[in-house]
Amino acid sequence: MTDRFPGARFAAKRLLGAALVLLVLSAVLYALFYVVPGDPAQLACGERCNPAQVAQVRQQLGLDEPTYAQYLHFLQGLFAGRDYSAGTSLQHCAAPCLGLSHQNDQQVTTLILEGLPATASLAFGAMAVWLSLGVGTGLLSALRRGGATERVLTILTLAGTGTPVFILGLLLLMVVCAYLQWLPFPSYVPLSQDPEQWAWNMLLPWLTLGLFESAKYARLTRSSTLEVLAEDHIRTFRAYGVSERAIVTRHALRGALPPVIALSALDLGSMMGGAMLTEQLFGIPGLGRLLIDSVRSVDLPVVVGVVLVIGTAVVLANAVADVLYALADRRVVLS
């Protein structure tokens, strides 16, 4: 049955592999943050707590059990939820439960869900920018190869690749907001509150990340397109008198897109946690900002939860990238 649907079998194998990687990732993260640092109960209680108070916190958080039992309870919270002691009562944390914040007693899942929309909107908006600019620039370079246009675009893409994203964001703020005064300085507005103001205030963050990543996509699109243009079937099209523009846009681009699609999925997953500097620069209350604040306050459950969510996004993005690449190039499925 599966031989008749090789694409479904390929996707199932990739998703199963992703699930195993996530299980290993959760174990490694739990060990790094709850076993290696020392006493998480002391970190949660604070330096001024006496031994009796630390012991009470350890019991409330379930840290007085063996390490393997703690990890099993952690997994139980992810899939079925769990209860936490809150004085004389129990506080239920519904699945997927990533624990309780040491600083404000809020559920970590709630804090992550509050920051996730901002990070997701930043990542998807930046992806639209880098795909539009990167693929368009790469195609133009392939069409004008050997000319002055290609040399100028190559210099610009190299400059974009070498410019740190934080510097690029500062330059955009100074030029667009301070010098030209085309836009006010960004102040994040939720999409649900005012879609128009949300878009205007996200424009510079999108451009910052999008311009930084577009240089990479321009180089990838150019090299992939030129590689396809050197194949035999392209020579046949030229022999039949098909215009160079039609060859590039209709035929070469189709063969050059698979690596671009795969890399886009990977970068989108990485962007969920890799945009911390941009979020800090533009005051976006996303996962990156939440992670930095949690590290500063040594709020281990929040740190573990955010890192696990970011890791999950990266692992799933890898699996999706493999599936998309296979859909674009059927040779991957059959190999």
C-alpha cells in the first residue's frame, strides 16, 4: 500500500524522525536546566530563603523525587497536564503544561502564547520580504549575467550578507524614522487591536530581517538558476528559439526553487527564536524578549519552555523542508 504512495511514506518517516528528535531534545533540555545547575528549588525560592522554605518549594515543584520521576512528570504535563501544590490547594496545569513561572506563578504556556503571535508575525512578514527581494534579485542577476547589473547586485548581496542585523535595524531607524521622518518610531500594536497600526509598526522589523536574509536567497537563487540554465534541456529550448526571459522565468526557475523552498522552511523555524535582537531593538514582546527576561531572572521553567518551543519549531521546520523539497523534486522520494 505504501509503495503506491511514496510521498506519504516519505512524509511519515520524516515526521516520525522529528518526533524522536523532539523526545531527545526534551530530555537534554531537562537535564541541562534542572540537573546540571544544582538546586532548582533554591533558584526558584531566592537567595534569602532559609532551608525550610527551600524544602517547601522543592516539595511544591515535585523536585524531591528522583530525577527520572521528575522527567516523567514533565512529559506527563506535556501530554496530559499535571497538578502543582499551591499551599493548601492544588493548581491544575492543562496540557501542554510546561510548568509554572517562578516569578509570577503564571503557567509557562500562557506566557508563551502571549508572546507567540508577535514572534510569528515577525517571522512570516520577514519571510515574505526575503523571498520577494531574494528570489527577484537572484533571477535578475541570472538574466543579466556577465553584465554591470549582475556585478552591482553581487556587491549589494555581499554587503547585505556581511552587515549584522542589529546594525541594519539601527540604520533603518536613523534613516527612515529620524532623518527622512517617513515613519514614526515603531511601537508594537497587537494585530487584534488595530490591524493597520500593527502593519505600519511591523514594517521596519520586517525590512530589517527580510533585507538581512534576502542577500542569502539572492545568491542561492542566482547559483541554482545558472546551474539549471547549463542543463541539456535548456539548450534545446534555446535551439527552438525560446526567449531567454521565458527560459529563465518559466523553466529554469522551476528547477531552481526546491533549495529555496527548503531553506525558507528552515529559516522560518530558526526565526522563531533567532530574532531576539530585532525584538529587543524594536520593543516587540515576543518569545525572544521573554527568553532574555527569563534568563535575567533565572526563571528556569520559562527558559526551558521557550527553548523547547523554539527547538520544536526548528525540528518541525526541518521535517517540513524535507517534505517540501521532495514534493518539488520527486527524485528525492524515489531515492
